Amino acid sequence: MDKDFVENILFELLNQCHEKYGDAVEKIWFYEDELCPSCNKRKIDAVSMGDESALSLNAFMYHDLNTLIGYFLCSYCVTNLFGKGNKQKLLYKKLEENLKTAYHEHIKSQVS
């Protein structure tokens, strides 16, 4: 997928967040690791939808640092996160913690 395309979508998400949260969104960052940020095991891949396939582009608002974090998921985690049941709350919590950790590591790498 073209990086400019993803960035344009993230900027659209940023604009939508500005409409909803105002100036609370100060930065955007995209999780670029090859491994899924939810499971940290599988590579990010497309979800099969019949004859079509799609990537799951998502965003998480990290309120503590006023940052919109964009990310892709692996097809396995997409299926689990968008399924039904109480398991999703735990999966989302783990995903958010993983994204926060990755973002803090990114910040530290920029300072070094």
C-alpha cells in the first residue's frame, strides 16, 4: 500500500478527531512495525472478504499525550477484535497498552 495514501487517510482521521476533540489532538503517529500491535506475533496482513481483501486501518486516540496513533492489524486480530462477546474489552485494553508502549519507545528513540 502506498505510504502517501495511508498518510492521507490518517490526516482525514486527524481532521475528524479535531472536529470531535478540538485542539486535544496535537500529533499523529503511525505504528510501522511489521508485527501486529495487538498480538505482537503475526505479521500484518489483509483480511479476506470473499473475492476481495482489505487492510484494517485503525486509529487510537492517546489522550495522555494528545496523539492520534494509526495502525494496521493482522487478519487474526481483526477477526477477534470485531467479533462479539466480552473478550473484546480485554483485547482492546491490551492493544492500547501495546500501542502506548510502542509510542513511548518511538519517542525515546527520537531523543537518543
